[in-house]
Amino acid sequence: MSNTANKEINFMKKIFYVMPLLAMALTACDPSEIDGAGEWAQFDINQLQATATPVQVDGKNGNVIHVASNSPVVTAWDADQLVESTTHTVTTEGNIYVTKLGTNNIRVMATNNGGAPAVKEISVQIDTISYITDAIKNRLCIGQSGAPTYFGQGFNVANITISQTIDQLTGKPGNSITITKNTNPALCTFRWGSSKIETNIGKIVTYALDVEQELFVDFLDARGVAATYSLGKFTAQAYSDLPEGIKLLTGYDPVTAPTATKTWTMAPENNWGNGGNNDKKPSWWTTTVWDQGGSQGTLTFDFANSTLTKQLEKEDATDGDKSGSGPFSLDFSAENAETNVLFVLNTTEPGNIIHPIMINQGDYHPTRYEVTLIDEDNLVLRAQHTNDATWEGCFWVMVKVDE
């Protein structure tokens, strides 16, 4: 489909959106009661007496526009915005705004018989953004230290100051970068790996460790000019900004609990089963690990030392599982709301989880587990079947051990 056709379709959608507004207005304005109703029943848009005039601010055309219609018809107005939805109003006289400098088209729609409105455009020239909407003001961070004071034109990368945090525990570069100063009067989006923020001042956090990632800024100014700049490459080597999942899983906090550990055990019942590979919990079938030849036990996470320790009640369980310790890691960059992944736990034998056996995969022992549910007292892990065509996941349901 051509671009022209797309524009026509989009334009018609806007017209149909405004039609209910016009219909409501008509309930209070019967055409038969208007002088000359018969003359206006077949309305000619060229006969519409309508104006759109920018309100002057310090001798310049501001972005608030005074609209008026002197014709005996119901009149609606709309204006496209730079980053917001189209603004609508139904009035014979009032104000409407735009958020773009330069030439803007104000659409005026009128009807006197409840039918499809006639439409015309009035062009206005905007020289300054005198009225800033809350949405734009919040993105620019107006009022904050180091932020711009207005929405306008131009961008200079030298106006941006950033700093990467240093992890207090290890002294390594942390997983957050703070934009401490950005006086560009343009809307900025910062992207670091898969993370992004859409404010001119703020903190961007990544959960990918030991991976060099480029920091980009995308800007859009009030003229509609857009571009992308690189601010350099940065590598996070430690979690200076702790994901909530670390404390929930391991009990660790760099300030209040730097040596803490946390222990989990299998839930009393229905603690092992299968379900859809995107499910949060087992939904097809459940049992207990001890009913399948395994043993109850505990898993203790020591985040400061990156160690997972498994202690089984029965070392001679028929599933062949054994107690042991090994390193573990957490991957928060794997978060995916659509598939219910909060983060990923990677284990190393013999420090694997209790009864690490996949349903319908023989003796296969996974070492990658997706955390699909976690709070202070409950934990659900999911491992994906190696054959994607099965759409199957295996689940382990655990509870916190009270100390």
C-alpha cells in the first residue's frame, strides 16, 4: 500500500474518531433551529468562516492557538502532536495547542446535519514552545538540577555528563550509569544494551555483566529533528545497583547483609512437575521428588562467594542425586514478561538444585533454570525441554527454610 494510501486511512480514522464528538454536540444543537438551516444542510467547507491564530508570546507565535468559527454549524478541531496523541476539541471558540515548531496544520471539521463532517486545514507558523505539556515536561526533567528549562531546538553531545557507578564491595565498575547533566532542550532516550530510559536526567541500569555495551542517546527536538549519538562503550563488572531478585533469592545486601545466605527446600507437596514452557507454575502434572526416587534437601545460596550448596537428607536416593557445592551465577538480562522469566539461575555440578532431572528427558540434568516466581518465602524454577517442539517445561517448587 502506498504512503499516500496510509495517510488517507490514518486521516479517516481521525475523522471517524471526532464524529461521535460532533454527534454529541448535535444533540444540543438542532440544525432545524439554526437560521438558514436548509441552506447549510448540504454544507460546503469553503463557506466555513473559521480562523486559527497563534497566541503571541514576547512578539513570537506561541504554540497555543486560538480557534474560532463564525458559521452556524457544529465545529470540531484537532491538531497532531510531536510525541503525544492528537488533541481534539469541539467548540465555536477556544484554544488548542501543538508541540512542534514550524508549520503546523490545524484541522477544522464541521457539520450541520449529523453526517460525515466536511474538513479543511488551516496552516499556522509556530516560533516558540510557550506551553509545555506535563508529558514533555516530565521527560525533559524540567525543574531538576542539570536539566533543560525549555523545549526547543538544537542538540550538543557536550551538554551531557555521565558517570558509571563503582561497586562498593568489589571496587569494580557497576551496572548503572547516571546522566547527571543534560541541558539539551530536546527529548532524549538513553539506551545501554537492552536497557533504556526516556528522561533527560536519570539512571540507566543493565543486568548484563562482563559484556561491553555501547551507550547511545536518541534525541528529538521541537522541530521534529532526530538523530542518534554514541556516548561510549561501558562494561558492568559487578551489581552496584542490586536487582531485587538477588536479595530475595540469596538474602544478600551489600550494606545491611553483606555476608548473608539464604536456604530453600522443596515444598511439602506438588514440588516437581511439568507444564507449558511459558507457564509460571507446573500446570500439566505434579508430584514430589521423593515419590520419584529423589530426596528432600536444602539449597543454600551464598551470593558474596557465588556458591550454591546442596545438602540432601538421603545420599543414597535412587535418582543418583548427591550433595555438593559449586559456583552459580544470575542473569537478569534474560528477563521476559511474555514468557514469565524474572531472571536466570546458572548452576555448576555438584552444586546443582535438588533432583535436577528433566521430566520426559531421561537422566538429563539441566544447569540453566528460569526463575518464574519469587518472593520472600516462595521460589519456582523452570527448565526448558531441549526439544522446543514439545512446548514443555519442567518445574521445581520451593519454600524458604526458617532459620
